[in-house]
Amino acid sequence: NQKSVKILVAKHIFTGQDNALKEGVCSGYLRNCSVGETVYGYFSGPSSNCMMLPEDTSVPIILISAGSGFAPFLSFLDKKIYDKTSGKSVGRIVLFHGCWDESHNFLSQLFESKRSFCKYVI
């Protein structure tokens, strides 16, 4: 759907100079939005080619992330699923993920939504 975007946001919470808990302006705003709510903004292309998938879809890839740092990998997996359903050869994907806070462990949600394509191994 060209009119919708999936995002993953970890709310940034920190202690301000006044020792009060504060949240990041953007992450706090996005995390407080309701599902289906319209959010206006713009997207720009990648600032470099360091986070791009290989053009050859059959090349295996290893992904390593922590916390919400695997957000870019969600789009990688979506692209690989699209490639496979389009009849292209897709190389193996291995994802290593770790995080300190269980509330930031989104892997179970990820693999539940992509169950037919992914194996979930602990």
C-alpha cells in the first residue's frame, strides 16, 4: 500500500536537568499516536549505501541488531518476502538480536506476522 508506512519506535525516556523524567519529542509523539492516526511528514532516501541489501537476491545475509535497532531489518525482511513471492531466488537470512529491556524485544511479533517465511529460533 503506497499510502501507508509501518514504523517501529522505541520511546526515548531520560532524566532532564531538573531531575524530572522526560521523553523524546519525536519518539514520544509517535508512540502516543493511535493505530490508524494520520501523521504528516516526509521521507528522504538513504543518506548512504551502507544499509542496502545486495542487488543479487540469492546472496545470504547476516543481520545483527540490538533493541529497536532492528527496525531497518523489518523492511529487509519484507523485501525478501516480496522477492520470494515474486519467484526470485532468495538467500538465507540469519538475524542475531539482543536487547536489555524485554519490552523492546519485538522479535516474537515480527516472527508471528511473518510465520510462513521465518523460523523463530531461541
